Amino acid sequence: MKRNFINQKELSDKFWNIEYSGKVQKISFGKTGTKGRETAKEYADESKCIQESEKLIAQKIKKGYTEIQENDEIPQKAELSDNEKADIYFWEAIDKSNKYKKAHWSEYDIDEHIENLTDYLSKFGKDRMILFEKTLQEKLSELYTAEIAELSIILEGDFKNENGIYVFDDYLSDDGFIYFRCWLLLKGKDFFEDIKADIQSFVSGKYSFNIGDCWAEGLLYVADEAYAQNHDDEESIIKDTVYELYPENDYDGMERSMNREPKRGTDLQKMYPKLVKEIGELRSN
């Protein structure tokens, strides 16, 4: 049996083909349009060969490969824009530097994640770090909304529980709100998209958090610190460069307004009953 696969997801443009017959498994793989490399492996018996081959196929499909027929022409991969590439680089860095993506919240450490992210970025050149910082500021700006501010108030703000009715005060720190949004970004792309669509996805059961530690100020300095690891004589060069190239970036919201005024008091429980109930109970314990 022979099966052919391609992966043109995000930055990938690769092929992976597998052929297995009897006890022998042959695999070819590489960049689309090239001959690639070939490997061969012989198993103890035909049953084991089939089992291992099917396991490899399942792994490839899970990683984003799609199957094509033997004589099908491989489609031309669409060229990604610079912004699309920057977006991929950004989330890839966040993801690859987090060693505890599937761990319980108690095992996750913000400082360790940021330190790993700094080390990861330090392996790349200045241009890649500029793209990271630019994208970081854009993502922070996307989260500058009343809904995300209301999530911050629910998770961090002072409140009173009056016979099952949660009443939140009206204070939202400007700097604290930036650090809070940094914390949200460290949770990765899937969470970012979910939380933008509906802040109640915070309690969807898909994610695990320590709500007692909701700030990640260190993310604001990652690009500069990554650059400084290989350039001891220069400081803040990445952030300054991004400011010069993209002065319109306004992630702290000092020069613009939110989409609306954030709600407080008892309004939050009316708007987000599931979120307020679950978080309120946790914070009350």
C-alpha cells in the first residue's frame, strides 16, 4: 500500500509519502518540489509493519498533513503576507517556549515561560525580534476592549458577595491592565481567539489557570532582553526600533478609546453569569 501526504499549513510546504508491503516500510519526505530523502525499515512481521505504518500516518494527519491521490498534482502553496508570517512567528514563539501547555495550572510558572521565550528569541536575528515586538503590540491592542477589561475586573477587582449577587468595584489600573493582557497572550493562539470571541470561554473547561497570578509584565521586555543576550552594549533597541517604524501602535490605549465603557457593579453578573459564578466562588474560598 502506498499513501501520499502534503502539509501546506502556515509556513510548511512539505510532502510525506509512505509505502508498505509485507515486512518492509519505505518513506520519502521533504520540501515540496524536491526529491527529498528516503528511508526504509524492515519489521519482524507484516502485522507489525502495518501497525507501525498506520500509527505514523495518524501522527502525520494530526500534525496537519492531508492526503492526496497518487496522480494528483500538488497544489501551489499560496504566498503568505508579511503580517501572516509575523503572526505565525509570534504564536510559534509563545507556544514553543511553554513547557507546560498541557500541565495542571499549578505546574505553570510565568517567569519560567518568559525566560524560555527570551532564550528562544535570542537565537534569531534582529529582524525576527522586531517582528515579535511589533506583533506583541498589535495583539495587546486587539485586547484593548471593554470585554477584556471586564474579564480583568472579574478576575482581579475587589468585589462583595451580597446574598449570591456579586458586586464589583470600578477600579481598573492602566498598567495592571497591560500586564493582564500580557498574561492572556502567554496562553497561546487558541485561547486568544476564544477569549476575543467570548470572555466566558475562560471557564469553558478547555484551559487551566492560576487566577491568583494574572500579570505577566515581563513579556513587555522579552524582545529587548533577547537581543541584549548577544549585544551587551545595547539596551531597548528593539522596542525603540518598533516605535520608530510603527508609531501608530497604541497598545496602552493612551491615545484612543475602548469600544465602549466597561461595566461594573452588578452588571457583570447579568452579562456573564457563568463566568462570574465560577470565578466568584473560587475567589470567595
